[in-house]
Amino acid sequence: MTGPDSGTTPRAIRVLIADDQPLVRRGLSLILSPDPAFEVVGEAENGAQAVTLAGQLRPDVVVMDIRMPVLDGVAATAALASAVPGCRVLALSTFDLDEYVVGALRAGAYGFLPKDSSPEDLSAAIHTVHAGEAVVAPRLLTRLISTYVTTPREPRPSFTPTAELTPREVEVWRLMATGLDNAAISQDLDISVSTVKNYITSIFDKLAVRDRAQAVIAAYESGLVTPGSPAPAPTT
């Protein structure tokens, strides 16, 4: 068993692959299996099977196709979020601008990759979601969300961002939602990157969101930013 000593080898990330196409499952497995950082513990051919196998095998990460029979990837992600909360989902999509991907993020996926991503990008993405970080690049995320997320039709009186957050937290949240990364927010507000990270941690706590992806979705749904809102020009 891996211990806390610095000389021990980290435990391999346990990965479950869910895709309805056998060739895709095999290809993903062949990419990951030779790498000692990963252990492919199973393959599922639909979302229902993915949920069942995840409950049995307890993988760290499920690489989840969005479009599958029986139970699609969005519904399977939602089921995993409640049934196996320690398991993190990396969604895959044929198209990077896809309303199903936003559905997966809402359901609890930690991010997504297009299916034509390189093996290196796939490996890096699995490491990222395993660490609890969103894998979607901020500008790509906001482009995707601004296309498919709209302000809720019914008001949410219990959700008042300006009441829940400090004025500075609201500004950091807005900049994050318009596509700026931590370094750019730091430059725009003339504060340190570590201070930006502290604000973002507080924002996540107050909004009851898990990661950057869900925080950006919340910003669109609250009306803090709207589809098509331009990112602020960098300060000089």
C-alpha cells in the first residue's frame, strides 16, 4: 500500500471508460494502459452500465462519452454525482460547441474534451480532473456557455449575488465569467495571483459550486454576465 513517505510511488489513477463504440473504448484504453500513472479498471458501453460499474469498481475518473444509448452521458454524470461522489467525470464530445457538454457540466462533470484531442491532452485532462480542477480552458468555457446558457425563465429570489458576495468578490466572479484566467484577473484588478485564488475559493464557497466551470455557469444563469458579453480589455 502506498504510504506517505516521499520515496513511495503515487497510486495509479483508476479510470473507467464509457463509450458506446467498441473501437473508441479500445483506443482510449490503449492510450492510457501503457502509462503507469493510470489503471483502466473497466469499460462501459452505455451510461447505465457506467453507473453500475462505477459503483462496483470505484474509479477515480470516468471518461464519459456524452451521446450513449440506454442512459446518456449527461444523465449518467448526474447519477454518478450522487451515487459515487468521489468519482470525477471527464466528458467527451465529438463537437466542442455542444449543448450536451453544458448539460454535463451542470450535472457535475469536471470538464470535457473533444474526441479529436491528442493522447497527451487526454492524459493531462485526466490528471487535472483527478486533482479536482476544471479541465476546460476559461475562454473556451465561456464561449461554450455563452452559446447555450441563458438567464433562467423563473427568478431565483434566494440567489442574490450582490448580497452573498462582497463587491470585490462580485468583480472577480464577473472577470472569471468573461474568460479571464487568474493571472489576467490579477493584472486587471492590480492584486496578486494568490489573492485572486483566495477570492475564488470564497466565491466557490458562497455560491455552493464545486469549480470554475460551475461558477461560470452560475454567472450566466444569475444574469451577472450575458451571452456575448465581451471580455474586459486588459489594463496597461
